Amino acid sequence: MSIERPWLSSYPKGVPATIDVDEFPSIVSVLENAIAKFRDRPAFRNLGKTITYAEVDRLSAQFASFLLNDLKLKKGDRVALMMPNVLQYPIAIFGVLRAGLTVVNTNPLYTPRELKHQLVDSGASVLVVLSNVAHTAAEVVAETPVKQVIVTSIGEMLGFPKGAIVDFMVKYVKKMVPDYDIPGAIDFRTALARGAKHELPAVSLHHGDIAFLQYTGGTTGVAKGAMLTHRNLVANMQQASAWIGTNAKPGEEVIITALPLYHIFALTANCLVFMKFGGLNHLITNPRDMPGFVRELKSTRFTAITGVNTLFNGLLNTPGFDTVDFSALHLTLGGGMAVQRAVAERWKQVTGCTLVEAYGLTETSPAACINPMDLKEFNGAIGLPISSTDACIKDDEGRMLPVGEVGELCIKGPQVMQGYWQRPEETAKVIDAEGWLHTGDMAKMDAAGYFYIVDRKKDMILVSGFNVYPNEIEDVVATMPGVLEVAAVGVPDDKSG
């Protein structure tokens, strides 16, 4: 079923109403296309080290070969990645996908309890973890299906002597690597070296193969794995690239990737979409170090940046940010949480670039609505449904509501997940019989087809763009001695939202 879409007449110039989902059978085919076109162009930069598309090709093939030839993993097996933004991350992502396996993105800030839940629930066979948080994995890995742990360090892919210096500073000067003991663990370079000894076998990938198990609480509850197929991600790459493609220049874009790649926003919008354009992802490992972040921005002439409201606000309030060179910046995309008007207006004043708000969910890979790229001023809307996407407002009985009325925002399109991993009952709660994904967000639509978020349907708390679930906090606090009753509520915070 397709709804009437009055906004089609006001679609941004050059943006198609529909996209060709079948142009690429998998994310890997998009990667291979980018490698063929942009082989010698820079692909990823981190802490002063840059790797080209040719190097991504070689290193990801070695990692894929290691997984298939040494570890004997089979198509569909899961590999968990627990790292911040370092060069190893995209190499591992593309290696896992090229091997026909499924990526399980894992937050390095997880507690042992949260990590154990995700590893057990996903059935992950392999864990790639940063040494800084390997102590967390050491506590629980024996109680999970993980058979091989690969430990990597911040400096491991930076080359000599820089990598050695960085690792020495991190471990011995800043003391950021707690002691850990994981029997049988190997380092990332060892995995690459072993993989390089074998040929990468041909792996057939199709639209229906699961590319990512992306964990989220959905609208409520314990973390669940959203099953995102190659079709879902290819569709969203096609949709997003069609939307921003009128401004993007293939092979020339430089996007600042400060949001973590384990989060669906940066994973798709930065890593995957800008790969399709042959762009350079400038990876920021620790964006919380705002002075260091600003120094990084001054070191590169960037064309695009994505972020959440708290990140933009933090940059605006960091000394020196107003002296960054913004002359090449043509795209600032905000999502993950509501963008505040005061932040957006100040961003435009300082950078000269409009902060364009977008909307998405883990369950929609993530983009569902985006404002036009040629927006002159912040408008407070989450934008228009992107190409090949339907959106509507429904009441509690599932009836579509007219323009201006507030109800639950529902989304339908090729980017909508297949469901929650091994949770059919939870899936049925959010995807109705007609295929509409119920977002849990209360919204309204104006006469021009722009959507506006009003509030959460559930009492989930958003902290810096991340979902915090009151019942999960309450369950933990309730186990503590002396606690009779507990309630978790969200309060406004100038820094975190």
C-alpha cells in the first residue's frame, strides 16, 4: 500500500522520487565499485595516518581471508566489533562483509553485563576489541559463544614509529589500558598477516543476507538486534546519496566522522555513503576531547560533518572553533536527537553552513526523513521522507491522521529492517500487517509534507543521541543493597540534552 504523498511536488531539485535498489546486490559490490573508481584516492584518515581505497581493498581482503581460512567461519556467522573510530574499524567492517559474515557493532562503553548480553544474544563467534576496554571483555568472554578474541590498540595501524609512541603514551603515561588476561587472544596485525597467506575464496552475497545486527532497545526494553540486510543498507546508501548527491563531488569529499562507527548514523551516513562517493572519512577517535577535536578540524579542509546536537554545541563552545577554515564546508547533517534552534542558528552564524536536520532509526538503516540540502535556514522540521520512502501519522487504533494532527510517526520503505534477531513477538509490536514500522515518536505533518517530532511515545531517555532505557537502569539499581524502590527519569541537561 502506498499513501498519497503531497510533498513529492516540493522534493529538492534533482532528487528522484524513487531509487534503484537493485543496482547493487550487496554492500560489498558498492565497495568494489568505489575501489575500481577511486583506487588511489584517500579513504580513511585517523591520527595523521591515511589509507587509500586500494589499501582498504587489500587489508579488508586479508581480514576476510583470516576469518574464512584460519577461523573456518561460515556464511552468516557473527563477528562483534568493539572499538572507537580507528583505522581498524572500517577494515574489519568490510572484511567481515566480504567474508559473507554479519557485523555485530558493539559499544566500547558497555559494562560487562551489557557486553555479555549482546555476545550471547547475537551468538558472535569472534570479538575484535580495543585494548583500552579488553578488561571488560576478559570478565565475560568465557561465558559467551566467542571462540576467538582479537585485541587491537589505538596505534596498531598508524605505522612505526608513530604507532609505538601513541600506544606507549596511552598505556604507560595516560594509563588508559587496564590489565586484562584473555587466553588465546591475538592482535589485529597478526590476523591480517595470517589472512595474507591465503587466497580469499569467492563469497556469493545477496540482498537478503544479514549485513549487520545493530543493537537497539527499539522503543523500550532490553537491547535487541535489528536485522539489517544488504538490501536495507544498499537502499539507504542509494537514498541518502541521491538526496545529497546534487551537492557532493565524487572523489573530492572529506567528511568529519566524529560520531562512532558502531552507531548506525555514522556507519551509514559517513562510512558507507561517502565510500560510494569516493570520499575521505576523517575519523575522530575521541570527540569528547573538544580542544583536540578542534585541532584536528584545523588540520584538514573538510567539506562535510555529521553530528548530534550535543556535539555541535560542544564545538561551538570550544575556544578556537570560530577560527577553523569553513570555506569548503557545504554539508552539516544533524540527527540522533533533536537539534536545538539556538544551536543551529549559532552554527550557521559561525560556519556559514546551514545545519540540516535529519531523522532516522536503527530500524530504518537509519535515514527516513531529511531536510533539503539547499535549506537556507533551520526550520525545526525533520524534513521530507527520502526517495522510495512513505511516512504517515497514525493514531493508537492504526488510523491515518490528517495534516496537522499529532500521532505516531510510521515509516515504510526498502530500508526498514527485517525484524529483531530471534524476537518475532517484539518485531510484531513495531511492524504492522501492512509493513509500517511504528517508530514510537509522536509527530505531525504540515501541508507541504514536512514532518515535525513532538515527543517520544514512550518515556525513553536520550543522552547525547543514545537511547537510555529507564527500566534497564531500574533493574540494575534495584539489585543494590538497601534499595526498596527505584524510578529513573530524564531531566534536561545543557550538555547532554
